[in-house]
Amino acid sequence: MNTMMKQSAFALVLSLGLVAGCSTTGDEPMTDEEMSAVDQDGGASVYGGDGDGGISSDELRDEQRRDQAEQGASGDDAAMRRITTFYFDFDTAQIKAESRDVLAAHARYLANNPDVDVRLEGHTDERGTKEYNLALGERRANAVQRFLVVNGADRGQIETVSYGEEKPAAMGSNESAWAQNRRVELIFR
Amino acid sequence: MTATNQAPASGRTRQYGPVALVLLVAALMLATTANAELMIRVTKGTGEAVPVAVVPFAESGDLPAGDDISTIVRNNLEMTGEFTPLSAERMLSLPSSGDDVFFRDWRMLGQRYLLVGNVTREGDRVRARYELFDVNSEQRMLGETSTTSVNNLRTLAHHISDKVYEALTGEPGVFSTRLAYVTLDEHEGSPRYRLQISDVDGRRASVRLESREPIMSPAWSPDGKQLAYVSFESGRPEIFVHELATGKRTVVASYPGLNSAPDWSPDGRSLLVTLSRSGNAEIYRLDLDSRSLTRLTDHWGIDTEGEWHPDGDGLAFTSDRSGGPQIYIKDSERASPRRVTFGSRYNARPRFSPDGEYIYYVHQRDSGFHIARTELDSGDEQVLTRTGSDESPSIAPNGRMLIYATRQGNDNVLTVISTNGGAAYTLPAANGDVRDPAWSPVLR
Amino acid sequence: MLLSLVLHGVIVVITLMSWQWITPLEEPPEPSISARLVSPEAVPPEETTAPPPQPEPDEPAPVEEEQREQQEEEQRRLEQEQERQRREEAEREEQERLEQQRREQQAAAEERERQAREEEAARERAEAEAEERARRQAEEERKAREEAERKAEEERQRQEQQRREEEERRRQEEERQRQEEERRRQEEAERQRQERARQQREQQLEQMAREAEEARLAEQRRREQAAAARARETEMQNERARYVSLIGQAIENQWYPPSSAREGMSVVLRLTLLPNGELQSVDVVESSGNRAFDNSAVSAARAIREYPVPDSRDTFERYFRQFTIQFEPEI
């Protein structure tokens, strides 16, 4: 009984945190604290990604702030912004660690250029079902959108669309092709 | 009964010996016929497809090439997985009417049923006369004469197939139904998506929509006259309703985010759709007249791929609320959806059998994706396909066949299987990749 | 015997009559004689008790002589007669013993006669003169003769008596023997009766034993038959089970349930077979309501060219001549 209550309480806290994480994707911009809360509370559970993603994300945030400061100082964002495709693991919308610097550069760019719009196209590999993949692609696009907004972009500058598995970047039924197809592309206009 | 008859009989034996004997024999006979008759119970059959001989129809007059009726019928029967048609080369004789049939020949060949017929061209029309026989009973099960226009021979062949199938199985045939699917090929360096409709054997395909952007998820209206689908032609997914007879198209859902996975309600008056206007994929009922929305799911996970239960009460859908995609059923009996798949970490895109007893879906196992089904009462799961990249199962309206998309080499193809796991039949390759098949209801 | 007696009687009577006839002068015999006849005791010459003086024999009177001659002649004639009688007797009778006895008696009688004659002679000598005495003497002699006669008669009677006694004895002996024989016969009869009874009893016992044995055998036969019937019944049941299984398998191998078959559907066919396993007829006795399903069952039943059926005709007739098959898919 006691154990059950504990479990229930934990589940309640967990789900509250998750719902909060989801519902904050609305109009109001997500704060850094909120983003970090999502990652800490639900990152692994919600998106089913690798367990170490959450742990490394704290370290990266420190690095990120450091890099941000350095980059701001060096003004080398333009080089990074040439990278517009960000990859994901199977059936997750977890932004990979290596994507964060670049995405942050894009966010700064958007923040500094309010008249620039960006379209986020979410994709999946061919595995699984089309409609589910369409939703999964959208979730990836939304994850990137949140990251950009958290990092300074205005939500109004960002449009998201999911193609699911309909527009693979690479043909073939192998892990290499699949890895290239699980992606979000940023298209600036 | 025997005892009461025997007692007086034996009492009179001295006087009425023969009478008593007769009575006794009669009593025994009565006993054997009324009481002791043996009953043998048979609970299973061969488990094999039925051997059936479709004799090439005799033809008279100038008939279009490639539309041989008996060949179409033979292929149709074979496609079901329920029949193994005898090849024409092995036939000992080629009767074209019942009068010419020597049943012994067909029994020797182990055939159970026999279809014979002939086709005659009469001006712009053709007349087909055919007869179906039970080889063992030597009885005619079916006999009919049909006429059609000369360029409609395939329709006639499918009609005959339906009649034969129904006579043999007791269920309506689905050979006159149609398939909707999407093809993709490259055209002058750019992709070309085409929404097509064909006969169930893949023949007589016709393009109903062509787009450089993806077309997805065609869904037949219950009357078979309209298709709903997702088209990206505007650069983002929108749901269209397409009237097939006129080609008239209407956007019925163009909300921010996802507009996907349409499914017609059994009454044809609403669609189930997946929208992410709330920021997350949820399933709604979209009333086609009022365009009003009713939200049916409410969860932070992905909820999509909804399908109405055949009786209209409740729906099945895919949700990853447990961490990965699984199938849930929501009906009026329970407030919260119940999960019905547990066999692996990926089960998605549910489709009910027409009787609502089974749910078919895409099932991941050993890193491959297969079509599987679960009997809802028992929860027993059965994997139906051996291919490895299987998607988009769609069930024939009689529940006996299922079409799905899979990969064959580097091509995406459509394959038909028997829902009990029988023989597979791959539709003749259309140009390019084929995906997203949808089996029409019975068309009237 | 009787004849001889009668003959004797006749002879004696004739003798007496002839004797009386030739002595008409003789006085009738004293009645006492007959009284003395009663005593069969022999011999004592009562005359001697008071014997008259003995006449001298040396002086025979002529009368006497004549008488004597007459007597002698009479005697001789008597003797001859007797002899003849004896001979006749001897001829007629074969019993030596009686003849002998008679001869001895004759001898004795002769002796006594001789003595009597001597005494007569003495007396005649003593009473030579007296007619009276002579007459008496004659009388005496007559008496003596009569006496002798009487004695002979007595003797004869005695012998006759003896003979009769003998006869009686023999008769008694015979009677005894007869009785003995009768007794023995009766004993034998009794013995035989008992033997028969015993045999009858034995036969009865044997019969009972035989009947018991027969009953036992009949019971044994009955038991054996019952056991055989039971064994046959068991065998038939085994055959039944075996061929039910074989037919069921054969049907399964020929049955293609249509896709419309559902759990709970059932069609019942009645099959009639010929003893060679050939299908004679098949009828739907209980339809499933699904024509294709019914057809599939009938087709399966008809597809079997030769049903596996038991060789034993009784099993075939009892179970496989006509039976039903229920097709009830378990899907």
C-alpha cells in the first residue's frame, strides 16, 4: 500500500511535469529553466531516447554557455549556421548533443534578425508507419522549434512541417540511410 | 425401447416364434437407426487451398487480347489464397459447357470444383455463359449468362469471379472492388506523386491526382464514391475529400500542424482525423457537414491513425503514451482507452476486421516490420507476413484478404495475402514505388 | 401210484372174494378181526398165549391132507398170484426197494405161514379127532390166514402207510423244497427287486449326475458364449473406434471448409455405405444454414472413393452401414 502510494505519487509528479513540458509549447516562450526542467524530469522518459542524454545535456549546457560567450566574442556563428540539418535517433525527438551549438547559433541569428523566417521540416526514416512517422517528424520539428525559441528566436519567425517518411534524404533500406533520414531541416527564407 | 419390445416377444416365442423374431429384428433395427447410430465428428479440414479447375473459356468472335476471362477468374481465385487453380496445361479436356464434362477426368486430377464457359462477341457486346460444378457430387452449383460491352470484359470477369467465390465460400467476393494507392516516381528530376485507383488485381489503374508533393493516406468513403486523403500540395499536409465521379476536391482540414490519417465513419458523415493544432498529435472527429471538431484523445504522447470500429462504437488508434507506439481501443464502455498490443515495442496503424473480432496492425519484431493481427477477445497475436518492411495494411471488405505495402528489392510494392496467413500475391508493378493501399468497400 | 393202490385194492378184494367164494362154508369172520386190524403191530400169535395142545404132525388126517393140499394148492395159487402180482408189480413199478421189501415180507409171511402150518399140524395132531378142533383148527388156520392176510394187509398198509408217509415226507420235502424254492425265489425276487431298486437309484443318481453335468456344461457353454459375446463386443467396439478414427481422418483430408465457416457452425450428414466401403448415399440431415458450408461437407463425403470399413460384417452392419458425420469447425 505504502509502495503503491509512493509509486502513484511519483507517477503524478512525473505526469504533471510532462504535461507541463508539453503544454508550455504554446505561445509563451520557453525559458531556459523550463527547458532544463523538461530535460531533467522527462527527457529520457518522454522521448524514449538514451538515458545518458539527460546527463550529458547539463554538461553541454555549461559548455554551451561558454561557447556562446566565445562565439559571441569571435563572431563565428555564420560558419556554424551553414549546418541546417539535425539528426535524431530512431523513434525519438531528442536533440542530439552535437546539434545544440549549431541550433543555438541559428537561434541567435533569428533573434538578431526578426524579419527572417525559418521553416522546420521534420522527417523520419521509412521504418514504422506513415502516419505515426508524420507525427514523429512533427515532434522533432517541434523539439527544434522549442530549442530555437528557448535560445532567443521568436515563435512567429518559425514554421514547422512534418513530412514523416515521405521525403527521404537518402534512398535505401539500411541504417546509414535511415540515420540520414531521421532529421529536421531548417529552411530559411 | 429394445427391452420393452423384447419382453413380450420372448413370452410368445413358442407360439409366435417367427413373429417374435421379426419383432426382435425390427426392435434391433429401430435400435440401430434411432439410438445407436454412429456420429463421427470432424472439426478440421485439410487446411489447404481448394483445388479448382477453371477451364479456358471457348471464344467466338473477335475479342480484345489480354482480357481472357478464365485467366482473370483463375488469378482472382488464386489471389485469395483459398484456391489452387489447376493450370490449363494439365487439363485432360477443355469442355466449354456442362454437357461436355466428364467428371471422372476431373476427379482423377483431384479437382474439387470445375468452372467451364464460353464467350461470344455480338456486335459491341460480349455474352458469357458459364457453369460451376461440384466434381464429386457432379452437380451444377451455378449457371449464368451475362453480357457486357466489349471493352468491359474485365468487369465481367470480376463479376464471374465474385459469383464463383460466393458459391464456393458462402461469402461475397471482392473482385469487383477497387484499390486506391499512391505511386511515386521521378519525372524530369522532380518527384511525381500520383493517387491511383485500380481493380483488385492492379489492372485498369487510373490516376486521380498528381502532385509534386506527397499524397498520403487515401481512405474510402463507405459508399465507395469518395476518397479522403492527405495532400502536401500546399506545402503542408491538408485533408481533402475527393469525389471520384466528378473529380471535385474539398479541403476539409487545414489546421496548424498535422492534418492527417483520415478515416470515414461507418455512416459516412464524419472523418476521424489527426490534428496537432493543440501542439500535439490528437485524434478528432470532424463532422463533414458542419466541419466541427470533437477531440477524442487527450494525451501528451502521439495519438494518431484512428480507425472507427465497424459498428461505429469507438475507435482504435496508435499512441506512444507508454513510451513507444502501441494500439489502443477507446469505446463507450470505458472512459480511458485500453491497450490491446503487447507483443513488441512497436505496434501501430490498427485496422479492424469487418466483423470487429480482429485488429490488424504493423508489428515490429526482430528489427523487421510485419503485419500482425490480434484476436481481441483472446488477445492472441499472430504475425501474418514474412516480409520485413511492411506497412499500411488494408482489409478487404469480406475480411478474407489484406493488402499491404512492402519492399521487394529496392521497390515498394503492394502485396495481397489471405487474412488467415495464406498465399501471398504481389500486384503487378505499377511505375515506381507503390504505397498506401486502401481497399474499397463493396461497390454498388 | 393211485393206480397201483387201486389195483392192489382190486386184487385183494378179488382174492378175498375168490377165497370166500371157494370157502362158502366158512363162517363170517369175527368182528374182532377188523378190530384187530386197527393195530398194525405185527405178529405176536395170540393163539400161542393159550395154546391148545399141539396135535402130532405124524398123523395127518386125509381131510387135513386134502385140506392141506387144497390149502397148499390154494397157497400155491396164492403164491402164484402173489408172484404174478409181484411180477406185475415189478413190471409196473420200477422201484426196486419196495419190491425187495415186499419180497422180504413175503418171505417173512412164508415163514410165519410155515410156523402156522406146523402149529396147525400139531394142533391137528393133538385134536386129531375133533372136528371141532379141526374146524377150529381150520378156523384158526383161516384165522391165521386171515391173520396173515390181515398182517400182510397190515404190512401192506403199513408199507402203504410208510409209502404214504414217505410220499408225505417226500411231498413235504418237496413242499419244503418248493417253499424253499419259493423262498429262494422270493428272496431272489426281493434281491432282484432290491437290485433293480439299487440300479434304479444308481440310474437316478447317474441321471442326476448326468443332468448336473449337462447343466454344468450348459452353464459353461452359456458362460463361454457370454464371454465370447463380450469379447466380440469389445472387439467390435475396438473396430468401431478404429474405423471412426480412420473415416474421420479420411474426411479431414478431403474437407475444405469454406472461408465463411465459423466456430459453432455445424452440418450433419447421414452416409450410407456398401460393405465394400463405397458410398451409396449422403444426405444433409441437419443443415448449417450456410449452403457453401453444407456443400463443402457433402463434397468431402463424396470425395472419398472407398471408405475404410471393417472387414467383419457385423461391425460394419452395426456401425458403418449407416452413420452420421458432424462437421463442426474449431477455428
